[in-house]
Amino acid sequence: MKVAVSIPDRIFEDAERLATEAHRSRSELYARALAEYVARHAPDRVTESMNAAIAALEGDRPDDFAVIAGRRRLESSDW
């Protein structure tokens, strides 16, 4: 999807330099940055996704202890 946004010149210049150094397209850089931002600000979505992935592998939902322990670990980690 194409989106038009306005950002300060300095941030744009830094992002262009980073994309070049990382051998990434501008679109990939912005998409990854936005995905990381969303993940940091929606921790319940991350937890739900991880629980769904584990349930799909095990064919079962994690028990309450695992959910609580996982949530505490994620809350204490630096995203």
C-alpha cells in the first residue's frame, strides 16, 4: 500500500543514509521501523501472536502459568 506522510528533513536524511548503509530500500526501512514502533506500543498484540504461534505448534493453548510468566518476561524486556 502506498502512503504519503510528512516528516522533518533531518529524519528523512538520516533515514536515507541508514537505508543506503543497510542496503535496504526506503520502503523496507520505513515498513520495518513502523512495524517495530507498533510492536513496542501494542505489547498485547505481540503476546497474542506469540501465544497463537505456540498453540499452533502444540495444538493446544498455553496454560495460565505460561501466559502469566510469558507476559511478565515480555514486560521486563527492552523492546
